Amino acid sequence: MKLLLIDRDRDLVEMLSGWLKMRGYGVQRAYTVEQAETIWKEQRPDLVLVDTDHPDADMLKFCQQLRYQHDAMVMVMTASKDVQDEVRCLEAGADDYLRKPFFPAQLIARLRALSRRTRSTLTPNPSSRITAGPLSIDAQQHTVMINGNTIRLTSTESKLLHLLVLNANNVCTADQIVTSVWGYDDDGSTSLIKTHIRHLRQKIEADPSQPSYIRTVPGVGYTFIRPFYEDVQEEIDNVYYA
């Protein structure tokens, strides 16, 4: 797995770089936006670890722009304690969020989980392209087509939507979603689910405040309502909005 570390803190980057290389990761380092852009384009990393605290650039917007040239997982590393900052990063497309300071074991566990997700999206799968009513989801290209319009998804959004559609009209619990999409067990990850569900609704729902496709089952999880199935109307009526 090829990693790109982007952080102004040279001591932290050097320490993490040496430590990760000892564990078999290929690591590139960048201390400036210019270095990060060059390395991203030339080395095409699998995962980018980035600190969003940079005085000269909006690092989230920077990552969004470069993802159109080469898609990569993005993990935000930050010392911020503000929950809204986590929400902002995840809604902007970050795949994971890790607060500083963190233990090495935490970082490795998340890297392994993201690595499993990367491999699963690259593995050919006969069900990687599925259709549900007017929605056509391509899990490998990370896109969903709705009524002829193609919408780009992040890799996390793509995997989450794919999971929900494959289990249409059945409830996916929070634990099942975290394990399938993030690849690890973490009680705190329920906030990740809510954020990505909200982001998905903004992309695929005509009215995100009254979703037709992705419904919340309070205290349990989420379900995808497959369109045009009259036999599930009673089930639909018993599901509440988030």
C-alpha cells in the first residue's frame, strides 16, 4: 500500500514515515501543497494522510481536486477537538478521521481497514454494477447514475450505498455497516455513518430532508427502499426519517 503523508510538522512526518516503512508501507512525504500535488500526480498513492491545518491552502478542497485526477483514500489527521470539524471533513469526502495524538496501534488498525476496502473495490465482482429503480450504481467507478445524470461518489459513499442496495428492504444495523464499510469495530464510528448517510442523501435524494431511498430505522440502522416495490409499502410507512 502506497501512502502519502502531508503535514507541515516535519518531525511528525519523519517519525511516522520511518515507523510505517518499518512495517512494510511505501511512504512519500510532503510538507507543502506544491510537493503534495507533484507526488500525488506522479506516485499515485493508495491512501493520503493529511493534516487539514494549513495556512496557505484549504487542504480538503485540495484533496477533492486531485481526486479527480487520481482517486485515493483520504484520512484526515488533526489535533482539533471540535466535533463539527470532524463532520465538515467527512462531509467534504474524507474516508476517515483520526485525532492527534493517537497511538500507533490506532493508526495501523485504520490503515489495515482502509487497505481491505481498497482491495475489495479493485477486485472484479459480478455485482459491482447494480440497478435499483432509476439508480444505477457502479461500485468500481464510484459513481451512481440517476435518470441519466452521473454523480461521483467517494469510495466510502460508494461502498456504503452498494451495501445498502444489495440489502434493499432489509435493515443494516450500525455494527454491520461499520464492519462492512470501515472494516473494524468502533463504537464511535456511528457518527461516521450518520455523516456519510447525510452526504449520500444530498447526492441521490430529490429532497434529502424527506428521503425516498435511504431511510433511518431509529435505534437500529438504515434501510434502502427499492423503488416501485408495492409489497414493501407497509414496511416503508413504518420507517422514520432521520
